[in-house]
Amino acid sequence: MNSFISWIGGKKLLKKKIIEQFPEAFDRYIEVFGGAGWILFDKERHALMEVFNDVNKDLINLYRCVKYHPEALQKELEWAFVSREQFFDYISQAAVRGMTDIQRAARFFCVIKLSFGSDLRSFGVRPRDMQRTIDYLQEVSKRLNKVVIECVDFGRLIKTYDRESALFYCDPPYYEAEKYYPDRFQPEDHIRLRESLSQIKGKFILSYNDCPEIRELYAGYNITAVERQDNLVTKTNPRRYKEVIIKNY
Ligand SMILES: C[S@@+](CC[C@H](N)C(=O)[O-])C[C@H]1O[C@@H](n2cnc3c(N)ncnc32)[C@H](O)[C@@H]1O
């Protein structure tokens, strides 16, 4: 199935290439930098135990509300309609106190859906079938039924879930793209991530932009170059991005 949201850095266009590089045997699957979860949602189940994490609290509140309260969230979204005014109202309401988790999740969901390129800031002008995406939340809720949802920094998550039989999928903010996640990921966190991953007992698979700094940081690991289309590709913009998939197996 598809994810229910789009997200900056989402792996919609790379998911097949990543999944085909998964090892044959693992019994716990941990998605460390969750975002829109394109890899998680692509399969009915990746492993006996699945963990989905992101340090973004609004995002994880949305996932938890979809998982545990899909009907209440759908009811809260009954009034949702596509308008520039409402979009900016939702953004300013993020700082308001006294709302329930479901009210917050509904607003955040609308901001993701209505923003341009999921930037959560600018209103994207285009027709949208909000009802279809709201109905889809029931299916998403079922997919998340047995998934453990966490909201912690990657360092702590990796330590907590590491086992020989674990597979960590890591999709951190790309090198020099940290500005999209300024309060959560700093340039030096790339080194901290490499240190965490170099100490694990389990396996990891990591996706990054293909650049000399990342190739140097992961020298000695198994690195495969892959290409994907630009998300905004058109006939006049046939741009392709070079990325790498890095593994410790
Ligand atoms: C490139 S996106 C992941 C995209 C995801 N794979 C998808 O398909 O949509 C990176 C994610 O890492 C999260 N993040 C940033 N810093 C983090 C940290 N220190 N620990 C855990 N997650 C973090 C961001 O909130 C963002 O959602």
C-alpha cells in the first residue's frame, strides 16, 4: 500500500530499490527516520516485530491517532476543506494550548496535505480529493495495528532495539539538507549516526545522497549507487538524482 502522506525526502520513488537490498532473514524491522514511511507501508509486514520512529512530535502524534483513533480523527476531519485561509489558520493554531491530540493531528494532517511539496509552510494550489484521503485512514490504521510507534532521537532508538536479528532502515536528512529539519538534525549528527551504526550487532541499510563526504564517512561499508527521478519531473525537467544505499552486510 502507499503512505497516507507525502513528506520531504520521502522514498516513494526509491522504495523498490531499497527493499530489494533487504537481507533474507531478520525478525525485527526498525524504521529509524520514519517520515511518511514509504518503505514500511510497501509491505503488509516486514518482520514479526516492526518499529516506526520519528523525532517529530506532531508527526508521531498523527500516526498514533491514525493507529488508535481512526474514526475520531475522521470525524474531526469532517469539516476539512481546501482553502488558503483555513491552511494558515491551522498553522497558527499549532501554538495554541488546550487542544486534544486528535484535534492537533487533524490540523497537522491538513497542513501536510495542503502545503506545497509538503513544506508545511506554503499553500499548494491544486484540486484535491480530501474525502478519499480521509477514508484511506482506516486502511492505514489496520496496517499500523501491530507496529510499535516511537518518538525518540535515533541514537537512543538504535541502542534500544539492537539485536543480532534486527534490521534498521535509516533514511536520515540528506547531507547538506539538514536545514529542512533544523531543530532535530545538525550537520554533526551525520557522524553521530555513523558511530551508532558502527556499534550495532544487527544489520543496517541506509539511504543518502551520493556525495564525497558520505562516501568517505562510510568507506569500508557496502555502497551501491542508485538513481531516481526528481519528484517534480516533467518533460522539460528530466532531472535525475544520484543516491547511495549503504549496508553493513
Ligand atoms: C528523509 S526523512 C525520512 C523519509 C521517509 N523515509 C519517507 O519515506 O517518507 C527524515 C526524517 O528524519 C526525522 N529526523 C530528523 N532528525 C531526527 C533524529 N534526530 N532522530 C530521529 N528522526 C529524526 C525527520 O523528522 C524526518 O521525518
